[in-house]
Amino acid sequence: MDFNVKKLASGAGVFFTRAVQFTEEKLGQAEKTELDPHLENLIARADCTKNWTEKILRQTEVLLQPNPSARIEEFIYDKLDKKLPSKTTNPELLGQYMLEAANEFGPGTPYGSTLITVGEYQKRLGGAERELLQTSAATFLTPLRNFLEGDWRTISKERRLLENRRLDLDICKARLKKAKQAEAKAALLSEEVDKAEHELRVAQTEFDRQAEVTRLLLEGISSTHLNHLRCLQDFAEAQATYYAQCHHYMQDLQRELNKCANSVSTPHPTPAVCPDPDHLSSAFPSGSSSPRDAVSSLSNHRPSTLAMEQTQLPVTGSRKAKVLYDYDAHDVSELSLLADELITVYTVPGMDPDWLIGERGNQKGKVPVTYLELLS
């Protein structure tokens, strides 16, 4: 117990002496030993590395996880050294909602089937996002945290120790200076001066040794930069892979939606209904002896298909239009389209409002309105 009290009292005395020296330096009442310029540059470089690493780490976390509550939860699990439970990403959750909505509306309806298609691709986007989060955490965020929580703490500890050694050295210098002044006045024995000189030599040796240790640690910042450079390249590669996957998925989704639009926009031909021969008797022209003769007689009075095609129907609202998507004609009456091309369109009386007549050079045919952007 006696030993502990003495040790505590000695430690308190050293702390008080250092505090007095530090205060006097701040007030300009005591001399301060300046560090080597090279060491000062290393310290400034290390402080800059630490500050920007913290900012980059925090902003990357915000980029990958915008939800503050989720970030706090991840921080708590990390401090407790526990594995964070796997969570559904936002695109995956959106995709799940779309699939459930499709089941409610009916998977066979146009809206329901489209919800299923988009929902599946949203889940794929969510899977790609999950992979990005995992890869970025392992290859980029973790190395930055390891530097701040490992290497930087060691550097900070050695820098504090160097500062204490510097204060001890300046205290010894001040003591020796006072001892020499007292000796000059014959108020102090020479052995007191010798003791002060010995303490100064010991303090100088400890300061130089600690300065060398700190210098070696600070020079390791260059290796830290190289390591962070590799991590940054891995992070950029993970982002490139993620965005490439998203682009690929969205292109596939657009093709699927275009197919759905084609199937919805294509009009279903009305099946021809053959008249019942028993009901044709009242429509027989005079002089017809049988239904066959009547049908033949009606055919002779009907204009030919070629004559109808040659008859020019009145044109209404002729204007230019830009094609938005590729379109493949389903029969000879339609006109195939290429995205971004310009064509002339117009309508004719009695035509389906969802369709227009399109002309491109000598080619002409029906085109769906939904594939066009009408220009003024």
C-alpha cells in the first residue's frame, strides 16, 4: 500500500510539473524544444491523412447506406463484434411488393404481368446492390477503419509519449539553467549542477529515442497511402461492376416491356363470319335459282380488292412523327419502324384511333400511335 501511494504521488508530481511547463510555454515564459523539420512535416502529413480518411469513410458510408438508423445499427453490431443480420435491400423490397400486387390484380392481366416482369428485375437490381455493399465493406471500408482504429491509435499514443519526453527535456533544461545561475552566486553546491546535467542527458536520450520511434511510425504513412490506393481501385471496380449489371438488367427490362407493348398494341383481327346459306334466300337477286347462283351474282356486283386499294381515301392531319421504339410489322397492312427515324403520318375517316397511316418514301402502312412522338 505504501509503495502504491508513493508511486501515485510521484506520478501526480510529474504530471503537475509537465502542466506547469506546458502553461509557461503557451504564455511565452519558458523555452520550448522544437522538433526536427522533417519530423514536423511527417506529423502534418499524418494529421492530413487521418482527417481526410475520416471524411472519406463517413461519406462512403452515407453513399452506400443513406439511412442513418441503419448506419447506427451497423456501428453497434461492429462494436459488439457481432455479425449484422442480413437485410432486404430497397430494390428487393420494391420487387416483392410488385409481385404481391400482381397476384392481387391478376397475373394474367396486362398490368399484373408487367408488374411481375418489373418486380423480378427490381429483385435482380437489389441483389446487385447487396453484392456492391458486401464488396465495398470488405475491400474499402474495413481497411480505412483498421487504419483509424489501429495504426492511427498507435501513432497518436507514441506522439503523446514524445510530447511528454519533450516536456521532461525542457524541464531538465530549465533546472540546469537555474542550477548554474545559483552556482554562479555560490548558493548551490557543484554536485547539484552535476545532478541536473545528468538528468538532462537522460532526458535527452529518452527524447531522441522516442523521436526516432515516432518518426518510423509516421514514415509508414506512405505505405498506408499505397494500401488505400489499392482499396480505392477495388472500390471503383466494384462500382463499375454494379452499374454495368444495372445497365444490363435495365436493357433486358426495356426489351421485355417493348414486347409487352407490342402484344398489347397489336389489334386482333376480327374473324370473318360466314353467312348461313338458309338465310340468303331472301337476299337472292331476281332470276337466281339457287343460293350458289345468288352468291355468284353478288360477287359479280362487288368491286375488286385491287380497285379498292387504288381508290384514294381522304387524308386528315398529315404531319411528321418521330419513332420512339423499333416495331416489326405483323402483316402486310402494317409498316415496320426503326427507332429515331422520321416518317409522315395521317389518319383516314373511320380508322381505329390507336393507329395511323405511316409513309416512308414509297412504303406505306398502319403504325401504332404509342410508338410515335408527333412533331408540330
